[in-house]
Amino acid sequence: LTARVIPAMRKRGQGRVVFCSSVLGLIGAPYRGAYCASKFAVEALADTLRMELAVSGIHVVLIEPGPIATRFVERAIEAYRRNVDLEASHHRETYRARIARMEAGGQQTYKLGPEAVVAKLVHALDSPRPKFRYYVTLPTYAVALLRRILPTGALDTSLNANGKRFVDFGVGNGTAAFGAAVAVQDDRKIVIAGTRIGAGGSDFAVARINPDGSFDTGFDGSGK
């Protein structure tokens, strides 16, 4: 499709190409390999086109949603049943637990409606200077920051430990982890710490992500 429309955009000297990626185009996550691979490919294609079209007047944009209230969970379950041999898998017990959670509706914390994506799409299309990337939902902002400040090993640990989610956005107050941690304050701000976050706060907080996606830094565990 882009190969067909880009020549026309070049003639006009302007245009927009918008790709819908995902928070899982920013990082890999256990048991989501195929989906992550597809989104990493979208990210690479968009980044390449953006550089190739840099002086053409054509803007290339990525929208990277986190959890959105769509039929994603239902379709993911359908894809799992078509493609995963549960009984032959070393991770069958983990798969069973994950499918049970998905059949119960999946994670609801920080899930936004489709209109949140539409708002970013409208800005990407209408703005004279659209952003290269539009994050949607707090988890996407958090992941974007985590992958910038954490070494690979710490990021892996924060996402997975022995086949289980070690840090899970939306678990609630009192989330604890060592090396890297994410917690949710009462005001629904995400706090990222470099050492530990417990019920009483964090030992060393490096960033706080506000509901509007802005960052606060340099505060103690109490949020002061």
C-alpha cells in the first residue's frame, strides 16, 4: 500500500503514513513472541521509511498503544488455540494460567477505550509537525522509560521471573521488586524505582509518570 501511495505523495510534496504498532513493539514480552515480532517489524519499517522520506515532505508516524478495550483478548485466545500445542509445551502450566486470566477478561487496569488511539491519530494527521511516536496508555510511557534507563538484564527481570510476571502494571500499591520496580500510587501515577518499592514507598525513585504522560523526577518514596 505504501509503495502505491508514496509516489503520489511525492508529487504533492506532502503526505502522512501512520503505522499502528504497540507497546510490544518497544519491548519483547514472554509468551508473546509472534506478536512482538510482528510489531518489531512494523517499527523497523516505519523507522526506515521515516529516514528515507526525511526530505520529501512526507511524515511517517508510529502510534504505540498499550491496553485498549477492543476484541484483542478474544482474538488472542482464538490464535492461541489455533497455533499453540499446549500439552507439548514446556510452559503448559503457565499457558493454562494465562488463558484462564484472559478468558476472565484480562487485565483491566489502565485499559483505555479506542477513542484514546483515535485522539492520537487525529493529531498525527492534522498537526503540521506530527510526532515521530505517539504513546497511548500509561504502561507505554512506563515501558519507553524503562527500556532507556535499565540494562537488558534488569529489564528482562522486571518483565519475567521463572515464567511469571515479576512486575505487572496495575498490580496496585505495594508492588515490590529488586533491581527495577514499578508501583502504582493512590493517585494512579506510576512510580519507577531503581531498588525497591514497597507498601511504604520506594527506597530510591528515579521517575514518576503522571496520568498525562509527563514525568516528575528527584523525589523520595513518599512522593514528596
